[in-house]
Amino acid sequence: MMSRYQFIEQEATTEPVQVLCRVLHVSPAGYYQWLGRAARPTPSWEPAATAAFSRHAQRYGTRRLRAELRAEGHAIGRYALRSWLRRRGLRALSTRPQRPRTTVADPAAVVAENLLLGQPAPTAPNQVWVGDITYLPLVGGRWCYLATWRDTCSRRVVGWHLDQHMPTELVLTALEQALTLRQPAPGLIIHADRGSQYTSAACRARIEKAQALASYSRPGNPYDNAQAEAGWSTLKTELLPHGGAFTSLEEARLEVAYYLDTYFNLDRRHSALGYRSPHQFERDFQTGLS
């Protein structure tokens, strides 16, 4: 629909602006101010912002958008981006804090202590990995379960596995993938909660075989494994932005594979990494060592 200012601009070739403004009950100063804004060329960052917002499927808010645009050479602030999003009617996805119980402890299991308590944050990749399990919905009220291992320094998901059930093999398959791909040196700390999958004899034996150190959260203390759990709400929001469900286990695997292996690890900017992707962070880390 045409605004009053647009109508005045259109009719100004045949009628005096003052008369048009008086008839339409707008001030001439307001019209000329609008005209000045309308005549300004589109800033070069706006098409880049549109492309970035679309490329990241509405997953980027103002902080990550600013980092993305600055990496492309556009000097832009968050407030300008916020105004731009509002004018365009665009809104980034926001997380939904929901999580049913996926940790079932084995009271008879003999587990190690929490080796991370009181320790400084890791300073290099492959010093500490953290693991956790979450659920993803399938149509028909069914569920599938995703186990991941994440490097606490680079935030990279180093191994993952998805299945319709969550036995010990779920976390073992993800761990085997991580150990095969990363080849960590002896002394790696592998941390998880006290779920029966992680405290099982098979999981502890695989950790020992890798010459790694097992570490477990304290009983009833979810904050001990906060980093592993923190990303689930974001993952679900970005994978299923409208609260939907995957049509099948195969579709879920394909979508999770792309999201974790390609988008999350290689492209998605993380605030904890100075708005770099895990891949970029690890590449910068290796460059700093050379």
C-alpha cells in the first residue's frame, strides 16, 4: 500500500508540496526528511546481510551477523543490524529450553571422579572431550537419540551417532568415530555424566584402551557436564525451527550429518571462539604453533 509520503512524491510534479502536505495532514519537514532517507543509496552491507541471514537459515542474530559481515569487510554495528532486521520484519530463531530425561544412572557402577573440578580450561584441542545424549522427535510420536562427543577447547563435535534406542553402543559408536578421526595423544580426558551408557564396563574399557582418562559428573550435579548439554537447545531449534519432527530415522541422520559435520563444525560462528567456527579456530591454533 502506498504511504502518504509516496503519494506526495508522485503528485509533486503537478501540485505544490505544501498543498499536498496540508491536505494529507503531514508536515513538509517530515516529508522532506523522508525524501532524504528514501534517496540514499542502499548501503553495501545490506545485500551482504540479506545473503548471510538467508545462507544461515535464520540461525544468526545480530552478534553473529556482525561477525560474518566484518569478516567480509563491512564495518557495521549491532544496533544498525537490529534496526535493519526490524524494518525487514526478520527475526532470528530463538532456542526452546526443553529436555526430557536421557540420563539413567547405574547405581552399581564403579566410576571415576570428576577430573575437571578445579582445573583450568583446556588450552588446546584434544585435551578434554565431553559427551551427552539428547532426543530428537520423529513423526507419529516416536523418538530417536543422538550421542555426541565434543572438544571443549574448539567446540568441534568430534564424533556422533544417531539411533532409535540409546544403549551403550550409541555412545561407543560415537566415541569410536571420534578416536579414529582425531587420533588423540595419551592423557585425553573423556568426560560425561553418570548415565549407564558411559559408566558401563564396555565404555570404560574403550577409554582405557585409548590411553585416555575417564571423568564423570558428581551425582545429581548437571552443571558438571554443562558444556555438553548447552548446545542441545540450539541444535534442536536450528534443525527443527518450527517445532516439527523428522519423517524417518534416515531423514534425521541425513539432516544431523549435514548440520554437525558441515554446518556446525565448518561454518557456524561460536561466540566462545571469538565468533569463529571450530574449523577456523583449530586452523588458527595450528598456524600459531608453526
